[in-house]
Amino acid sequence: QVQLVESGGGSVQAGDSLRLSCATFGLPFSRFAVGWFRQAPAKEREFVAALTYAGGLTFYSDAVRGRFTVSRDNALNTGYLQLNSLKPEDTAVYYCAAAEGLLTYRGRKREQYDYWGQGTQVTVTS
């Protein structure tokens, strides 16, 4: 049974940092690209960042580029999202997702992801 489990969310002040983790179980992680999305209240789920299965390419939304960093550790079957210089508008539930094989649309399309985690809440206060 495949599971993706996010952790690392919390309540922080503007300017602080967090590191989100996405532990995966039951899938050959090294063959899967990792994507991160977020959903704020009353808004659609939006793309945040993605990393190819080989780890050679990363993609970011304009809103987070330069502040967030996506990475992976295949030995631990875990993906990460480092969130720096957090802003109140970053407040959302953050989801990780896994897509087998090559990423398309620079990782932005939700439909290409095969598995999703349950989400972790990030709250940023000013």
C-alpha cells in the first residue's frame, strides 16, 4: 500500500523558516518525481514546486521562487520542501505528490501525479 506522509508544518512568524518532509512508503521512490502543492482556505490547490525523479531539474511557482527549495533523499525515500522568508500569504495546507517517470508541464499539472499525501498545515502570522 502506497502512502505519502507529510510533516514539519506549524505556526510561525513572517520571516521564519520551516522544512516540510514527505516520507513515502510502498513505492520505488527513485523512479518518482516529487511535487508540492498548497491550498489556502477558499482557494484552489496550486502548484508550488517540483523535482524530477533523478533530481536534476527543479521547478517553482513565481510566488515561491528564491525562497523555497525542493529536494529529495532517495536513500530515505523522502522528499523535502525548505520554506524560507515565509510570508502570511504562504499560509495554506501543503501537500506532496509523487508522479512516476518523467514530469510534464514542468510539474504544474495535478493530474500527472499518481499519489498524494494528506497535507500539513503551515500558518504564517505577521
